[in-house]
Amino acid sequence: MKNNNPSHKVKSTYSMLVQSEEKERNVFETLVYGVIVLSAVVAIWQVAHQPVKVPFTDQAHASATQAAVVSHS
């Protein structure tokens, strides 16, 4: 015998999760997402402030390279 009562619906787990409003879960998710965003910003900031040593910018190295060049003209 089928039960055609509209109040007796089978709900999926996803629909039950979407319908539930757990305030503690929402606060926890907000904190976790905030920490993730903050850690990404800090990581980008650290990389942006690292010194980069570009080759051939050292004056001692540049002058030694120029002295080794011999003109054959």
C-alpha cells in the first residue's frame, strides 16, 4: 500500500542540511574561512616582501666581467 500523504516526504541528507540552521556551525565556518583567507593574505605578503637577488646586479661582479673583456680591434 502506497502512502500518498504529502506530509510524509522522503528528504535527502543534503536537503536536510540546507534546511537546518545551526548557528554554531555557521559561526565555526565563518571563523575557518576567515583564517584561510587571512593565511593566504599573510603568505602573499611574505612572498612579496622577500628580497630578490637578480644576477649581474652586483657591482664587483660587473666590474670583473668588464675587465675580462678584451678588444681585438
